[in-house]
Amino acid sequence: MVINRGSWVFAILVALPAISPQSVFGKEIEKIAPMLSFPASAGTVTALQAKVAYVSDGYQMGGCKIVETSGNETADVQACKTVSIYKALQPIVATSSVWVSPEFEGNFTPPYLKNPERVSRAYDYPSSSLRADHQGSTSIKLVINPAGDVTDCAVVQSSRYERLDQVSCRVQFRSSYIPAELDGEAIESIIYTVMIWTAGASPPKDITNEGNFLPEDQS
């Protein structure tokens, strides 16, 4: 989702593409599946890392591909969603976190975000962060109760900027979900999702020098 704010662009990725519409209080909404979800009772995820290569104008990513697998093909899909986006007209390689869901039994239906427009607001991008060209992706873990409310938020991969990470969690408490179900019963669930903050900036020099972002032929 991309929202214009004057000459700036504020981009937020909160979930995978829409799956199908559902009626809530007589209104058709898009059912949007989270990047990763599972029953809260199932346990904890396994954290892995994968390397991706991509190009970007600093706002939108293009040509993202896996160049070093995490060892789990399902988790690898997350890497192009969780990696921080910077302006890169030549392909660069970056490492990003991915997660594997714990195993569980039963017929699980993930929670679906009902009001993405309340989570994604242009004015939430901190002005001080924009002026400083701070951008990046914040991966977060949310706990959703059986009523569809967010009860907890934790940062699981930082954008490198504390202010952006703080706002990424703060806005989640405005959201409302169709609760997850297990065998037809509403349950508490865990989801992993991403807030992507973009302002057209190039990678900071310290990131490039650390080797986290390298020209593809140097990886």
C-alpha cells in the first residue's frame, strides 16, 4: 500500500495480497491474509535468514530474487517482503529474517485485517524521520485475541531506527481483525507482518560498509 504525503511517499506492507471478499456487518471487505499466522497455543517460530537481490527506486521494489536460501522454501517467500527497501538502480544483495511456523493440528483459518486504512496513514511517518532520510522495514509479531483485537506487538526485525519501530507497533492497536479460527472456534492467534517505510533514500553508508548491502557481483 502506497500513500502520498506531499513530495514524500509513505509505503506500508501489512499483509499479502487480498484473497477474497467477506461480508462484515453487511459490508463487503477484502480478506487479506497475514504473511505468517498460527494458533497462539502452537508454540514459537523458528527464525532463519535468507539473502535476496533487488533493485528499487527507493519507493517500490523490483526484480527481487532469492540468492541464498534459508533452507526452507516456504519461509524464503517472506524475504522479499521483510527486507528493507533502499534506492538501488543496480542490483544489491541484502540479508533478511524469515520465520517458520510451529506445527499444529486442526483446521486453521488465519485472522483477517478488516480496516487497513486505519493502520496505513501518511501522517504516521514521523517528520523527523523523513527529514533524516530514515527508512526501512520493521517486521512485527502481533497477538490477536478471539475478539479480533491486537493485544500485544513486538518488533522481531528492526528497521534500524527506533522511532520507526515504535510507530510500527503503535499503529497496530488501531486495527481490527476477523479472528482466527481453529476447527470452527475463534481462538487467540499470532501473526507476523511488516511495516515498510520509504522516502526514496539510498542505503546509509554504514550499512553498505558493513556488507549487509553489496553489489550483486560482490556477494
